[in-house]
Amino acid sequence: MKKRLFFALPITKGLYPKIGSLEDEIDKKFKINWIPLQNLHLTILFLGHIDINFLPVIFNLIDEFYIENKEILKPLNLRIKKIDYGPPDKKRMIWLYIEKNERLKAIKDLLEEKLIKNAIPFQKEEREFLPHINLSRLKNYKNLPDIKKELNWSVIFNELNLYESYLEKPFARYEILKSIKFIQ
């Protein structure tokens, strides 16, 4: 049996009103299904479908990762730069684009190294890491209105979660399997 897993930083509830107001603005241009606010997160690393026999190893790996990397596992103060379609040059989703950050990238790289070292067969991304929060998946990519808006929002991430994703209609459902609270 396999589980669809990923590592992500959940957004804090303080962002809900700001995101909700952006969604209301876009709803005036065209109607779309928004991912529920409580499901929003910044994906660090998508693992793909992982055999459940690897779960104990992954849980141990997370504990080791926490102990070995306390200096980078502090609250991350990041900037949301803009809302626009994503991925860049495509219009399949609506993203909040996050400013690139060295510590964020280090967390991703160190997690990848740990997975490789522990022989976890995960789905390694070949494209460049582009931090974002996905707000919606679009069904129709044609004749979309301009939604790009520059933002300069500060956002703080306080934890890293290992999620299991269940692909359901109308939205995926996520369950936290393990969580690391960042050290203040």
C-alpha cells in the first residue's frame, strides 16, 4: 500500500482575511473554485506515492532532521510578492508567489539529502524550486482575465509538516502525519 506524501509549511490563520479579500476581487472577474483556506500551504518537497513500509524510516528521519538542524528550523519570515497564474508562462493554477529565501531552500535541500541517504524512493523534482502557495486549480485555461497584482505581504511560517494527500472531489484532503514546530 502506498501513501501520497509531501512536506509543507501550513499558512497561519492571520493570512485568511487577506487571501479571502484577494479571492473576492478575482471572483468579480470570473468564478472559480478556491482551495479552502485551511488547506493552504507552501510545499517544500513533494515525495509522491511512498510505500507505507517506509513511514517508520521517514518519521525517524524527521526526528533526526529536527535535532541536526535546529539553527535553521526557526520561524521563517517570508514575503508574498504577487498573485498571478502559475506555473510561470502557464495558466493552470492561481498562485501566491513567495520571495526566494536561502533558509527555505536549505530546509528543502537538507530534507532531500536525508531522504536519499535513507534510500527513500521519492519523486525528485528536476525543475528549480519556486516557492508558492496554490490558491486554485483551473479547469479552463482560455480567455482568462488579468489577475496579476503586486503584493508585499509579510508571512511567518512556524512549522513543517509531513502530509498525506487524499485526492478527492472537489478538493484534496490533507492529513498531518508528523509535525515539527519551529523553535522561537
